[in-house]
Amino acid sequence: MLQVRDFTVWLAKYNGNFIRDYLLASYMQWPSYTQISSLFSSFDNENVISQPYFNPSLPVWDILDPNSENSLKSQLQDLINSIDSPSKFEQVGVTIDDSNGPVIIDPTAIIEPSTHFIGPCYIGADAQIRHGAYIRENSWICSDSVVGHCSEIKHSILLPGAKAPHFNYVGDSILGKGVNLGAGVKLSNLRNDGTEVFLRIDGERVASGLRKFGAILGEGSQLGCNAVTNPGTILGCNSVVWPNVTVTGVHPAQSIHR
């Protein structure tokens, strides 16, 4: 059984990537359904330049750790650096804050009026950013994804085909292909006391090493209107959350929450 261990408090603060990765990969016995092969089975994880890369030997949420060698922030910066002379996006009704990094928008993406972007962030091919959306720093919106009216995305990844289409908050989270958030769904990413987020796995409370950690939603998961996930929630592929339900913990594929 997984146990809470004192070293995880130190691990959350430690900046030595080699030791940190070794401990995560070998010492902690993470369930198989916390790995990329289970959560995002159709995702091409072969260093495709327009998509993030997940270390297959580590839990998926490693990419959300700013101290990780494989962090979302560092990968996004690498992507931006790989683009030669990116053109600055300009469109009537769209506002951009690039004071801390560029906003890269693929020419085929659909950007509706009254949207606001804070860099660094990336919007992939054929993605849709609809009216009133708010895309904050370190957000990676992959191809064919949707961020809808009055939805806010912050330090998160929407993998190809994921949708946050109506009044959603997505913070420090990862959404797999085919995930759909009903209107008003919130992926909470911060405990009320501001301390480290713990995962609930098989009845045990396990430190994540992260202070901000929203949700990881496996491919095809569907969340009903006004559902809420507490910090550190993981849902396996094709899970279902009924409307107005609050979910906590780590759950395997096809779990139903009512």
C-alpha cells in the first residue's frame, strides 16, 4: 500500500532533477492508470514539435512540476524558441499581453473577438478560442481543441481534441483527447490552506510534490454541468461525472461518479 512519507515534503522543494526523477520513478509504486499509456493511449508521445512530451517512466503530472526537467514551462519555451520569427497575432477585439513571453497562434486556429491571451502560450492548428475566453501563461492548447465562452485556462494542456467549451476553469491540469467539460465545470487547483496537494489512491493519502495541481482527465472522459474536481484528481479514460458532483481522488478507467 502507498504511504505518506516524510521525504515527499523535501522532494517538493528539491531542485535536483536526477534524484527527484529517480525517486518518483522507482521508489513510489504508482498505479498503472497514472501513466501516459493508460490515460492518453492514442496520444503520439514521440517528441512531436507542436505537442508536449510526457516522460513515460514518470507519473503524468510530472510535467506540471516547474522544477521538472520535462516541465510544461520549459517545453513551451523550447517550442517558442524553435519557431523562426513568429508573426505577432493581431485581430480586432483580441487583446494580447506578451510582456512575459510571446503568444504563438497557429494561422489555422479560429480566434473569436473579446478573447485575451497572456504569454507565453501556444495555440495549435485548427484550435478554437471562442468569445470571452481567457488564456493565461504557460497554456498549451493543442490542435483541434476548444476553449469556449468565458472559459479560463492557466498552466494547463489541452491535448488534441479536448474541449473546455462553456464557463470552465482549467488550472494546472491536463485534458486528454475527447474530454468534454460541461458548462460550469471547475478543475480546482489549489487547497484552501495553500499547502501541498495530496493524491488519494486506494484509500491512502500520497504527496504529489506540487502546491498547484488541478486534474488529469483521461481520454473520452465526460464531466456534467457544474461538476467540480478537487485538487489532485485523476480520472481514467472514459470516466463519467454526473452534473453538480464533486470528485476527489485517483480513479481507474470507466469510473462513474454520481
